[in-house]
Amino acid sequence: MDFISTHFLSLILFLPALAAVFMLFLPKEEIKLLRWFALGASLIPFLLSVSIWFQFKSSIPGFQFQERYEWYEALGSTVHLGVDGLSLTMVLLTTLLTPLAILASFNITDKVKAYMMLFLFLETGMLGVFMSLDLLVFFVFWEVGLIPMYFLINQWGSANRNYASMKFLIFTMGGSLGLLLAIQLLGVLFETYDLLALTQRWTSLQPDSTLLGMSVSTVKAIAFWAFTIAFAIKVPIWPFHTWLPDAHTEAPTAGSMILAGVLLKLGAYGFLRLILPLYPVEARYFAGALAFLATAAIIFGALASFAQTDFKRLVAYSSVNHMGFVVLGIAAAGLAHGTPDATIALNGAILQMFNHGLSAAGMFFLVGVLYERTHTRNLEEYGGLFTLVPIYGGILIFTSMASLGLPGLNGFISEFLIVRGSWPILTIYTAVSMLGLFFTGAYILKALKKVLHGPLNEHWSHGEHKLTEINTREMLVMAPLILLMLWIGIYPAWILDVINKAVMMLF
Amino acid sequence: MTFPVLSIITFTPLVAALILLLMPVNRKNEARVVALASATFALILSLWVYFNYDQSIAGYQFVEKYEWLPALGISLHFGVDGIGAPLVLLTGVVMFTGVLISWGDDNPHVMAGIQDRPREFFAFLFILAWGVLGVFVSLDLFMLIFFYEIAVFPMYLLIVIWGWSVTREYAAMKLTLYLLIGSVVSLVGALAMYFAQYQNTGVLTFNMLTMESARFSPSFQIIWFLPVFLGFAVLGGIWPLHNWSPDGHVAAPTAVSMFHAGVLMKLGAFAALRVGIMLLPEGAKYWQWLIMAFAAIAVVYGAYIAFVQKDFKYMVGFSSVSHMGLVMLGFSTLNADGLLGSGLQMFSHGAMTALFFAVVGMIYDRAHTRQIPELGGMSKAMPFATVGFIIGGLVSMGMPLFSGFIAEFPIFMGVWQVHWFVAVICSISIVITAAYIMRNIRQVFFGDMPEKFEGHITDITILDKVAITTLCIFMIVIGAYPKFMAPMVQTGVEYIMRLLGGS
Amino acid sequence: MFTSISFASILPEILILIVGMLVLIIEPFWKEEKRRNVGWLTAGGLFAAMLISFLAGQPGAPTSALGGMIRFDWLGFFFKMLFMFAGAATALLMMDHEQLGKRGEAYLLLLASLIGMNLMAVSSDLIMLFLAIETASIPLYALAGFMLGDDKSTEAGFKYLLFGILTTTIMLYGFSLVFGFSGTTDIYQLAEMFRVGAIAPLAAFGILALILVGIGFKVAFVPFHFWAPDVYEGSPTPVAGFLSTASKAAGYAVLLRLFFIAFPEPSLSASWTTTLAIIAAISMIVGNLLALPQTNIKRLLAYSSIAHTGYTLIGVVALTQLGAASVVFYLAAYILTNLLAFGIAMAFSKATGLENIQDYAGMSRRSPWLGLMMLTAFLSLTGMPPFGGFVAKVVVFAAGIQAGYVWLVVLGVITSVIGAYYYLNALKFVYLYRMPNQDEENHPIPLSRPYAIALVALTLGVILIGTIFAPWFNWSDAGALNLF
């Protein structure tokens, strides 16, 4: 037990990857074995992260459960792991969503072994980003998550998968190119990649000194934008979002769940973990631009979503809309660093990340459930399905409401906090963004109407096309999500407490 | 007298080649067994050298010295440093896998491996390996060039006899002439250094350790650096002298392509570093901008040309130009980070590109075409090769956790310290590389399999799988655990940095 | 006056003479079909002569012998060994030649020529030198035109004769001018005369030019190379091989001794080294470029030998000890290599009657061993390790660079790459192309015993010089030391 208690993070991080390597030696015909093995392997990290959630002492500043291993000494890089309130929330989200996604993909029959292995590798990649306190290792995991996702879309996606997966890859790699260069720049300047040491030295640079023949402010501005663009593509912020609808639409259901649930958070996490601490001055300086982009994302995301006839695309654009709020909160925090308003906005942003993870994963899963039965995603071909599948309908309405921000459910809490925090800081942008909330309501209701209500499309009511009700496995996937949505909506304190303290200490 | 491991490694291929040549002509299988046995022996010895290299002492180790021609100061002087040891290992690995890949397959649909005169094939291949190993371990300039030239001529025969019948004559001649020009130009430079150091120190010797402290005058170094460096760098595929390389790769039989791109191009880079930069540091500093410009162009241009190729093997060939450009880029930084990256990239690229050519060869043997648009769906027929190629592709893209990243990252760090603009420009190649690698993986391995291939494409043999696994292991181990190689290369780099700083 | 030194100094020649007499005596006793055994006798005798000379006749400190006619030193001795080895190999190669093999006089002519060459290498007096040159040349005129029924051979013999007589006459004129101006014919005394300026520079330059014509013919550098391709093509192949190796090396022996000893004065040497440097450059260019379009293997080798003359001249031009050593070493490697090449051409045409490069298609399948030997010979000619040609080229280039002739070396480097093209092209036929019906198994190339022995010995020699080059270089260097 001693080993476990001192190696919590590395266990959580590497267990999925080890399990994936182990799977290599399992027979590929034993589909059931592979599925259950993968599920089991992803449940252990979840249990461990629940366990550290309770052990975590939110009142202590700094990172907890730190571990440090030699990695690339020549460059001064170590595998330095640690979590604070911010990353712990994300770790919990990831370890929660991965088993659900694996459970959701029990209907995959093609190349199960490779699929499950990729999923487990993906989990390691995502967790690594949240846990690493070393910039180089951060980047390593940042990129590692990319390849499994590419193959998940490319191999198990739907018709247009080649185009979508390539676009996804090129966009994110192009984005991380700037990140890579900026990280190299930092490494060259300070000969270390340790985030804590780096933050201190970087922010305490004399503004009038020169680096590599450029003034400090120029270097910082370049590095700031390199980081920002990389994260902005990942979030995605308008106008860098165009890869997202394609990737989401073509990805397999579980892939979309993870993509929307966790991968998008990587970008937002990058903003919080790296940009705000490393570039406070630039963040303040460019906050206006960021807020503008965020508002644009909210408005255009909602409008675009409203215009879709493809159910999955609609949900995909809703992600742009929701993540816009996260960025708005971040922009506000950047502008008014350290004020109580900024703290509130940040609280909202982080909670929104968590909430969106839950609701987007849920929504994509529900779309997937419907698609699997009907093989269409066209909203026009549904209609009045509530009568056929009432339980499914109920779940869909519930999840949509959480997404829409109905008071009493989780989405409301986070969006309220963001708006409340940003209002005094970025009044106009916030005001415009609130308009976006109306559109949010509009497109979600439109979707519900097209799918569940209105005249029944007789095609689905009988014969071989008869729509079947959501099954137990699928309900099991949804159950934890619904539970959490409700719980946070009613009693957010348990999670906000952790987040808030982290924010207070960080910024 | 310690165990003379380096000379045993170096002369193992020669002995094997002689044994092969003395064998009766029609004993094909026996020839293969002899080849595999000696390649395995060399691999084991090179692993032994690698793991017994004492990093805490650094410098040249396993040194052996036999006077060869005292009158002119020529000696058989062997030793490896932190940069040479990985390359010796790489040669062992590529030799081993190359023999496995060339084993031959009796399946009538598959004309894999070497069916025609395997005895001569392996003999020439091993003579090539002899030269390669000799260069990596030589501490004597004359012997270095001696072995260097030995590595050149078997290429001609290997390509012209066993190569792709369409272009082999043209490609083989082009390759040989390019390399020959390069090597003789370097030879002239080496002789100039030989006499200049005699003037400075009064000792007539080709010993490079002595030459390192010969204190050549700056003007001498500036004049002679370019011929020496570029002459060797031709074999390293430096732009604009890279033209022979893709043609040569395409025309060569699989194992030779592996050797060629995997090891031989390192030979050029290694010699350019060993002789050009280490012996003429002032010249290197003076011409740094030019080498960096060439390398940067090679990186981006190679990647772009690879991107537009339709022929699978040409694509890999040009990607080699791009990646060897990175090695040269690292050299041109003349700082610790860049050189560290280059040292690692030489190994990484060697393993990666050997893997590429192996897989491309396996596909060609079965499909009899290399046109990317005509291929498709290979993952169904040969899943193992697919996984191997994907891993190679990830290395090529510089994906973290694979050796390519570990190597490219320090190179870029080194470039940052010289000029930020070059780093930014060269980074474009990463995206281009990712694009063409992924596109080709999708098309060749996952696209729909053309009907004419249905049922004709068989899986690869167990020997092929062993070869692929061997190469993949090295790439992953280095990527996930850089300590396997980085500290060793670092010791070599520190030595070079002393030469660069001390003059 | 006739001391033991005198005896030792001409021991090899005496031994050759004994071999020749043995040939004369024994030959009539053998029947027609057994006469080919004269070849064994000649070769064996030459080997024995080499061995005896090596054991008993090694020179010590350089001395004059036979009244100042010859110089007894390492340089001459090493050259003699080379010539005798080449002679022995040639004798073996002659054995299975249709017109030469069973004719005792052919072997006798070879031996006579060898005596002349040996004396060329050691002559320290102009009169002696001229006699030696004539002794070496006249039997060769006969050998070149030996095949009476063959028009080409007759043409070759006649051409060689005319050219030879013309150029030697010019050289003789040069010699007599030397005597006229200086009153001495002793090379070593001449040096003194030139040093004190007893001869006007302009006259000296004219003399040098005249002498160079004669030597130029012997070593076949441009512009005195015209005879070479025709003569090599027309004369019996063993003779062509001998002409292109031993005879050429003898010319270099003269060149070295005469020019290094007699004309090293800076005021003089500047002019002749420049001249020779230009000649070397042109020879390398012309030889290599003209070799490119050749289709007949003997003509190819002829032009390539012109190119090799150019490379060798670099060492002469350097006018240093390293330069002289490099010339000797180069010649040693070159003699072995080129004899091997001609030997292979001979073995091949003996079996097939063909001499064109295209006819070599499929040769490595017809006879893998012969293919490997051809590989050795041609790669050595290209200048590739681990064969003799590589080390030879390196030392020659080194000498050039040491003496500051970087441009000449660079030119040599470039032309040797051109050379690589045609040598490799020939190997392509050997290794890549196949016979029209792809039935090489049915067309083996039989090698008779003398061929096998000669070729294997030459192959091993080429590899030996290329790998364990220390003893060869040390001997060359010891010889070179005698010139300073």
C-alpha cells in the first residue's frame, strides 16, 4: 500500500498505457475479454482518482502528490507530476469519462483490440497533460493524445472520415507547432523545463534586457501568441474552430465523447495553467482580443448550431458555443487579474469545463445511440420519437436542459458564475454573450422539437426499422453523467470549494 | 592487452564476405545462414560495446592502435566516442535486419528477398558493412577515408545487379560518381590538413587526435573547411548535392536501401562532423551560415518534395533528405543542444528509415507496384508491417515518445540559439511530414484494396517480423527513455564542444 | 675493377641471361606440343632469379659500379624486382597464346628486353642509358609485330618501331648535346655542371625537351601517346600488357634518375616541372576522355594507361622524396593491376575469341572467379580501396599537395571520377548484363593452369599492396631516398 500511496499519480497516468501494452498479447478474437479488460483497466484509474480527490487537501497551496523521475537529463527535463485543484478536477473528469466511453463502445465489433488499445493510450495522453509540471513532458503528452484520436476517427469514423481526420491532425499539429517552438524558446533561455522554476524566472525577467537579439517584451509577445494559438485551436476558439464540426461528426460515438468531453478541455487547461501564470502582462494586454473571439465563438457557435440539420453537427457547434464561455471567463481573469470578480469568472470557467465535459459527452452519446438505431443523423428524418422511446426521450431532454443552462442543473451554475464575474470587467462583451444564451436555448429546443416532438415519422414505428428503447448498458453510461449534472446543479459546493481554493492560490 | 572488440567488429563482415565468396555457387541457403550468423555476431558485439562504454569516463574508448605505415604516420587506430558507439550499434542493427529482410521467399507470388546469387549479394553487402564500421571506429584520417571509399563501391554493384531494373544503371552510376567526387574532394582536403599539421607540429601523422590540437591557422581552416565538409556531406545527402540519394534509394534492392539510408548517409554526416567540424572548428564557425542555409533548405524542400511524390519509395527517399537535413542543421548550430540532437537523429533516422524501406520493399515484392494511388488496404493482408510502418511514421513526424522527437527537439533548441528565424522556417517541415506520412498510411494501408490484389497479397514472414520488431524496439525505447542514448551522445558532444571552444 | 659489388650490381641481369641460355639450350629438345613448357621455364627461372637476387644481391649504401656506368642502389633494385615479376607474369600469360606460346624465341625476346629494362633502371651514364633503352626496345618491336599473319600485329610492330626509332633518335641527339656542352656523360657529374651553371639555361632547356621526347614515348604521355592504342590493340595481348606496364615503368625509372639527379636545380626544375605538370594534366584529361567511348577492352586499357601516366607524373612533378616514393609505389601497384587487367582480357579472348566490352556480358556468371578478378583489377584502376590503386593514388596526390600542386591534384581527382565511369561501366557488363540466351552455365570460361597461377598471384598482389602497404611503401621510400 505504501507504494500506491506514494505513486498515486504515476499509477493513474501509466496504468492505462500498461494495460494497452498488455492487451497486445491478448488474442484478438476474444472480443468480450478485450472489452471487459479495457473497461476494468480504465476503472482502476477512476477509483484511484476518486481516492485522491478525497485525500486532496484543498487548503494547502501548491501542488500535491508530487512525483519526479529522471527523463531527459540532457535537456533538463524531468517527469514531474503533481496536481492542484484545477488539474485534479480535470483528472477526475478524464478518468470518469474514459470508462464511460469504453462502455459506450461495446457495440464496436471491428478491430476491437486496436480500438481499445488506442483508447487506453489516449487516456494516458490526456491525463499526462493535466498532471505534468514539466513543460517538455506537457508537450509530449499533448501530442501523444493526438495520434490515437486520429486513428479512432480515421478507422472507426463514418463516411467522410478521411477528410475529417486529416483536417483534425493538420490543424492541431499546426497549432502545436507554435507551442513546440515556444517551448523550445523557453528551454533555450532557461535550460530547464520545470514549470515552477520556469514561471518564476520567466516572470521575473528584466523588461529591458534582450534575449536572442530581441527585446524581452517582443519575445514574450511572440511566445504568448504561439501558446495562445495552439490552445485556441484546441479549445477551439472562433475562427480556429472549423476542424471541430468535421472531426466530431465523423468520429465514432465514444470518440466524440472524449473529444468534446476532455480533449477540448486541454486547450482551456493550457490557458489556465500556462498562459495566465506565464504571461500575466500579455494576457492583460490582449484580453480584449480574446474576449472578442470568445464572444464571436458564443454567438457564431450558437447561430451555426441553429442552422444545422445534422444532429451531431448541431451538438458539435454547441461545443464551440459553450467553450466560448470558458474563454470569456479566462479573458476576464486575464484583464482583471486578482480581483474578486476575476476569481468568480475563473471559478465559473473551470466549472464550466467540467460541466461541459459531462453534458457534451452525454449529448454525443445520446446522438450516437439514436444514430446506431436509425443510421441517419438528419434532423428532418426524425420526428415524434418521444412516443416510441420515452425513456430515451426523457434522458435526452434532461441532458439538453443541463446543456442549455436550466437552473437547478449544473450548466446554470457555471454559466452564471462566468457572466457574473465577467460583467464588471468586460461589460459589453458579456452583454453580447448573454444574447448568445438565447440562441443556445433556441437551437437546443429546435433539436428537441425535431427529434422528439412534432408529427411522428411513421418510418420508425414498425417493421424492421422499428426504433428500440435505450438499453441497460447505454443507461449505465448515462447514469453517472445525469447524477453528476444533478448533483452539481443542486449542491455545487463540493467541487467549487476545491476549484475556488485553487483559483485563490493560483491567481 | 584488452580484448580488441572494435577490430573484431570491423573485420567480422570482411571475414564473412570472404567465407561467402569461397563457398560453392549454388549453396544459397548455406550462404544465407553464414550471413545471418555473422550479422548476429556483429550485432551482439556492437551491443556489448554500447553497454560497456563507460559514460563516466567519456572520450575514446576500446582504443586499439597498430602501426600500419609509420613512415607516413598511418596507423590502424580504432576507438569510439559517445557519437560513434551508437552508430556502431546502428550498423549492427541494420546489418542484422537487412540480412533478415533479404532472406528470400519461395512463394511464387512474392519475389521477396534475394533469389538471384545471394552469395555474392551478402558478400558485397558485408564488404559495405566493413567499410561503414571502419569509418565509425577509425581515429586515423587515412584509414577513415580508406574505409569510406570501401563503403562506396559495393553500392554500385549492389544496385546495378540486384536493383530495380528500370533505373538501376542510371541511379547506380549517378550515386557512385557523386559519392566519389565527394570523397576525393575530401581526400584532397585531408591531405592538405596532413601537411599543414606537419608544418605546425613537426609530426607527420594522420592521427586525428593529434590533428585536433594541430592549431591550423584560421585562414587555412576557412579555405579547407568547405571542401572537406561538403565532400563528406554529399553522402549525408546535403542540399544541393542530394540528387543522387532518392534515385539511389529507389533503384536499390530493399536491404541495400536500408543500408544506404540507414547507415551510409550517417557515414557522410559522421565523417563531415569528425573531420570537418572537429578538426577545422574555426572554418566551421566561419561557414556556419552557409551550412545552416543548406540544411534548412534541405529540411523544408525535402519534406515538400516528399509530399508530392507518387512513388512510395521516392517519398521515403526524399523524406530521408529532409531528415538528414535536420542532422546537418544540428551540426550547423555548433552548440551542445544541436549536436546532441544530431547525434540522436542519426540513430533515430537510421532505424526509422531502415524500417520504412523494409516495409516498402515488402509491399513492392507483393504488389509489384510502388505507385501510392494504386496501392491500398495493405493493413488487412499484412497487419504487422502496417503497425511497423505507423511507428516509423510517428518517429518520422517527430511524435513525442518516439525517438524522432527526442532527437529533433534538441536540434531545434540548438537552432534557436543561433537564429530564431531558421527554427521557425524548419518547423514547417514537421507539419508537411505529418501530412504526407499520414496521407500515405491512410492510402496504402487503410484505403480500399484494389481488386487485383485480393488474395495475392500474403502476410510477411516471421523473419520480416523479427526485423521490424527489432527496429521498432530501439525507436520506442529511445523515445520513451532517452537516458538509453542521450547521456552517451552527450559525452561525445561535450568533447566536440571543447574543441569548438578551445580554439 | 670487377669487384664483388660489381657482380652483385648486375646479378639479376646475369641470372636472366642464364635463364635465357637455358631456354635456348632446352627448347630444341622439346617436341612441338611440349614447347609451351618454355613458359614455365622462363617464369620459374625469373622467380628464381628474383629470389636469388633478393637474398644475395641486395644493395647497401648507394655506390657506383662498373666504372661509373651503373648505380647500385635500392631504387634500381626495386625497379628490377618489379620488372622481373612483370616478366614472369607475362611469360605465364604468353604460354597459352596461339602464336607466342610455343615459340622459344618469344620468351627469349622477353628476357632480352628485361635485361635492357633492368639496366635502364640503374644506368648512371648517358651512353649506358641509351644502350639499355635500345636493348629494352628492340626485342619489343619484334614482339609487337610477332604475329606475322595478322595485319594489325604487323602494323603495331611497324608503328612501334618507327615511333620508337624516331623518338630515341631525338633523345640521342639530346644526349649528344649534353656531352657537347658539358663534356661528360655521367649523370651524377652532370648535376654538378648544372649547379655551377656550366650550361646556359636556354640550352639546358632545349636539351631537356629533346630528352623528354624519348622518355615521353616510353611512358606514353601526351603528346607522344599516339602509338599506344594501336600498338596495344594490334600486338599480342601479353606483349601489350608488358608494354603498358614494365616498359612504361622503365621509362619512369629513367625519368626519375635522370631528372631528379641531373636536373634538380631550381633554375632548371622550374621549367621542366611546369612542363611536366601541364603534360600530366593533359594526359589525365585526354586519356580519360578518350577512354570513355572505347568499346575494345584493349584500347580502353590503352587510353586508361595514358591517364595513369598522368597520375604518376604528379609524383615526378612534386620533385620531393615523397614524390619519388609515390611514383615508385604507384608503378608497383599499377604494374600488378594492369597486368591483371590484360591477363583477364587475354584469358577471356582465349576462351571466346572476343575483345569487345559488350562481349563480357554475363562473365561473372560464366566464371565467378574471373569476374571477381576483373572486379579487383578495375576497381584498383579506379582507385578504390582495399586495392593497390587507392593507396597509390593517395600517395601521389599527397606528394602533389605537399609540393603545392593543388590544382593538379584537383584535376587528378576530377579525372579519376571520369575514369570511374568507364571502369564501372565495364563492370556492369561483367556483373549485370547477361548473354543473349541467358545460358551462362553452358559457356564457362576455362582457365588453364598458367593463367590461373598468374592471375591469382596478381590479384593477391593487388590486394596485398592495397591493404598491407607498409613494406611496399618503405621499399619505394628507400629507393626514393637514393635520389637525394
